[in-house]
Amino acid sequence: MRRRLFWTIAGVAAVTGLLVLAGSAFAYQRAVIDATYREMQHSSQEAVLIIEETLERIARRPGAVQELFHLLQGDQLEPRLGRIRRTAGGSDIAFAVIPEDGDARFSSDLFDRVNLDQDTLDSGVTQFTRSSTGELVVITPTTISVQNTDVTLLVGLAREAPIVRLVDQLGAMLVIIVGIGVLSALLARLLSGSVANRLEPLANASRDLADGDLSVRVPNLEDPELDEVAVAFNEMAQELEASQMRERDFILGIGHDLRTPLTTIGGYAEALEGGEVDPEEIERIGGVLGVQSRQLGRLIEDLSTLARLEQPEFSLRTEQVDVGAHVKEVVEGFSRHAKEIGVKLSIEANEGLVLETDPDRLGQIAQNLVENAMRYTPETGTVTVVVSEEGSSCVIEVADTGIGITPEDLPHIFDRHYVGRQRQLRNEGSGLGLSIVSGLVELMGGEVTAESMPGKGTTITVRLPI
């Protein structure tokens, strides 16, 4: 990990340094060009002043405009303009005379090689541009009065664009690149070592967790971002540890549920085999064995259903079902048992509420909810089933006046691996009914919720989309 961090950080630092170097070279080239433009602008303004001084003595003569153009083309200004040309780095100086009415006169083809921005020139602002041959060009406009006529005079300067050649900078660039490489390596070594040392507790904890130690936790890593990772790891490890404990309790519970009927069946089997049972007891023993075998069968069936719910091929066989009538039929099947245990069972169902669903699975949901409610409801208690329509949902509500569920257990009652603190009043069923209900309701696209108050009862509500 330390080596990968080193090369990653070194690569990022090196690439960043090279990008900065390339950006600096571009910025330097741009700065040189801008400085050249400013120098050329200053030179063009000097040329304008020289020309204005020279033209004062001819401004009022007849044919002054024509004389002005010949003056600009001649050699009278060359001594003074030559100094400007040399100062501007060998610039080509050109002039243009544009009368208010008449043809423009150009002293050079420089103006043919540039696109004049007439709006800029009319406003008296210097134009910075490039010629068609790549030269830097500065055109400065000025207005002079010749024989009471305004004449626009353009002074253009052109010179080759300065180029910062790579070969001229190669030595300095090599030194900078080597420096970037060395600094990148040092920075990468420092950072990779620091990060690796801070991540070492997380790496060790991950290996311990993989080896099965779910009690391992990561200490504070003294870094806000890494601490978030450590907190997430600790939450994961805590949940895994809690899940393992729930699974262990679940297995112990299933083992107890299996052991009780098996012990009863085994005891009676030995008694029958040894001839220790009176003939008049055989019928009673047969009833006990039947109850215990059915208990085992129910437990095995529930475990099988839970396993199938997790398989992708598990599907519903849907058809049009009158939910109220179907649930009522299921609930009435518990009437005799409710009387035997002294629990009042009632149902309020509006028939005619038709739903496209699997009737067998819908019946299984109702059966598990009623059976679970009766298991935790004492004698003289009540279990009430209500089927109704709320908006776009079909609602099945099963309420009891049983022992209730503690706030600590309530969020986990649909978890198949969770073993709550409340013990059922009657040893009936597998204890997996609510987990099966949750899985089936989720498969039907609905939701199941629970409300409870210890000592006063519980209400389980199933909502299925219509």
C-alpha cells in the first residue's frame, strides 16, 4: 500500500508541476507579446507627435492634403522616424491619410495585410492586431485639420512577433523538471508514509475482521476524512457483530423449538416400544404425537419458506382475489382454537375489495399475523382483524391486547435472526411468522409496520397496493 501511495502521489505531483511549467511558459510568451504591444504603442504615439509638429507649417497651404501625403512618403521625416523605428525593434512604419470626402491614400501595403476595425479607429482608440503574415501590428489614429478640413491620419507599426523558443529555454526547463521530480519524490515519500501510518490501524482491523474477530474497532485516526472511514468501519463491524449474535440466538431458538417436540416424540416412542403405555392412554398419546409432529412440520415449512423467499426464482401466482372474503375465511379457521384458549377473535372485513395477488400467500400472511397475535394474548384478551381500503392501498390490520413489545425489540421483530425479550405465552408456531410476513409483503410491493405498548398490546398493519 505504501508503494502504491508513493507512486500515486509522485505521479500527481509531477504532472501538476509539468502543467504549471507549461502554463508558466505560455503566460511568459503572452507577457512578452503584451510588453511588445505596449512598446509599439508608445513608439506609434511618438511618431504621431513628430508628424503633427511637422505638419503645422503646411496645414493652411493650398493642396495641403496632397502635400501631406508626399511629405509622409518622402525622406523629410526619416531621420526622426528612423530613431523611433530602431527603438521599436526594427518596426515597419506606415501611414494612411483618410480625408472626410475622398479616397484614402496608403504609404505601404501594411494596411492591406490587416483587418482594420473601423469602429475602434473612429473612436480614436489604438488597435492591436496581427497581419496576415503573423506580424504584430499597432495602428494609432489621430485627427488633424488641414485647410479647415478634418483628415484622419493612421500611423501603423509592424514587427515580427517575439517567440520564446523552446531550445533557448531547454536548459532552464531541464533544471526545473529535475527539481520538480526531486520535490515530487520527497513530497510523495513524506505523504505516503504519513497516510500509510495513519491507515495502518484500519488495515490491521480489516485483516482481524476478515479472520473472524468481529469485536475489533478502529481508533481515532487524527484526520477528519480518515475518521469518517474509521467510523463507517466501526459501524459495519458493530452491525456484523450484532448480526452474528442474532444469528446465534436464532439458531439456539430453532434448536430449542426442534428439541422440545423431538424429546416428547422420542419419550413416547420409547414408552410405546417398551410396552409401558396402558391401552387407554394410546389415543391421548397419539394426539400429543400428532400435535408435536405438526409443530415440527410447521417449523420446517417456515424455514423452507424463508429460504425460498431469498431465491430469485420465487414468484407469486396472482389472480383476482376478494381480500375481505379471503381473509375472513382464514380468520374463521382459528375460531375453535380461540375458544379453547379463551381469546376473543373478531374480524371486520368489507367484502368486494378485489386485488390482483397470490391467494395462497395472502392467506399465509393473514394466518401468520393471527397466529402470532394469539400466541402473545392471554386468556380473556382479544384479537381483532380489520380489512379496509385506504386511498390506493388495501390495509390488513391485526390488533391484540397481549403482552406487547418493548421499544428495544420493536424495530427488530421482522428480522428472522432476532430473538426478543418477550417470551410467547403459548408454545405454538415456529416464531418465524413475522419474518415470513415481511418477506411476502415486500414481494407484493407493500409494506408492513408495527405499533406496540408493553402490557397493552400490539398492532401489525399490512398495506398492499391496489
